[in-house]
Amino acid sequence: MQSFPSPAALAPVDLYMLRVTAVPSAVSTIGTWLAERPDTHWISALSGASECIVELFLEQEAVGPFLYGELAALEGVRDLSLEPIFEYYRTVSGWRPDVLTAEQYEALSPSELPHFATRYAELGKSRLDEPNRVFAELLRTNGRITIEELAAGLGVSKATASRRLEALIADGAVYVRAVLDPASLGYPVEGLLTVRAEARALEAAGRYIADLPGTRWAANVSGRILVQTATRSLAELRGMMDGIAAHPGVTGVDLSLVAGIFKRSTVAYRDGKLPQPGDEASKAS
């Protein structure tokens, strides 16, 4: 399991979806560079075009310098776009593949509250105070840190560290999720869907998509619904797309298969693989 603090609980940041088009030979280098940044959550290479797609958070004044100072200077970059994530319908914390029943999933972990990510300040949540910022920094540095290590780092008892973690999770300031390759559960086909819908139907379509077992992540990005999918086969993915296309108000569904992963849930891949707990590489991310 991986724990990490909500960026909005630490600083006045906004969430964005970045797409970087590059010459094919540069995609891997650019994806790896982006994965090393602490302000990126997940990064994939897509097959529909020579590009990386990136979920990241930035303060408003950092947008220009990042795009046209740092990123544009990388060799091989052809084009880039940055769009705001308005709302999450599902994050990977709430992925519910057809492995367990709904009751079993609920027993393991309560339903997620994805709206905390984009509405943290709007919901009246305060940014973390200094003791909790220290706590959050320990999580950010090593999301797989144990309660014993947290307690030692804070100089408190394990019971106190555990209570503080539970309180931060309940408040939406910290997320907990299993970081894994869907293929390990029998879902090797990963894709990115772009779903267009009439404005009046967008919310209902987003909620419908979020509840599909093939949906790992879904969000309103600049008025379109982007969806990370994981399915057992291309045929299953096609069936999922057909169902979405038939939903009231949906006007189009586009697909790009995922061709490579550089980062999942703040954990950077090393040599094309997800680091395992205890690896030095996983702590470095």
C-alpha cells in the first residue's frame, strides 16, 4: 500500500493534465524526466500518438516557467498542452475490478471521496499545520513507510502516529492506495479514453463511467471526461467503449492504448518495472 499527502493540503496548487508530444525516440527520456519530479502523480506513454500524458499539480505562478522554461527546453519536445482537472469521478484508490464483491471491497476500504482532491479549499479544509506537515513530508518521501518508522520520525508513540494517519485520511489530506500493475490481477490491457458529452449530460456520464469495473481513474478535464481503463482483453475494452458511447448524452469516445508506464501513484518506475516494497529505488521516488 502507498500513502501520500494531498497536494492541496500542503500548498495552493491546482491539478492538471499535461500532454507532451515528442519525437518517438525522445518519449522515454521525457517520461523518465517527468517521473523524477515530485509534482507528478502518474505518467504514461500512449500509442495513439507519440506522446506522454501526465497528471501533475502546480501553483499558478509556476505554470509558465514549467511549460516554457523547463519542459520546452527538453530535446525532442514537439508540442505540449496543459488542461485543468475540474473534478474527479474516480481515482485509482477506488478502482473496483471484478475480483471481489461490492460488499467485500467496502469491508476492505470505505468508498473514496475523490472530490476532496479538487475541492479541498472549497470544502473549507485548512492546510496542514507544522506538525502534520512534517508527518506529510515523511509520507511524501516514502509512501510505503511503516507506522513504526512514522512514529520514530515524529518522536511519538505508534498509537499516536496511527491515530494521526487515520485522522488525515478521514479529512482527505492523505490518500492510501495499492500501487500495482493491473496485469498482476489479470487486467493487462490499459487504455486512455476521451469521452465527449453534452454539457447537461457530463456529470451523469462521469458518474456512470466511474462505476464501471474497467475504470481505474476518471475526471472532468476541461469539459471532457478522461478515463484510465484496465481490462482483461481488447474485446472487453471494446464492450466498455460501446456501453459508454450508448449512454445518454455521450457524443463520442476516442481510445489510445497505453504503451508504457513511467510512474504510478507517485511511484516512479525503474528500468521499466514498478519497484517492490523494500527496494531502495521505491524510496527514492
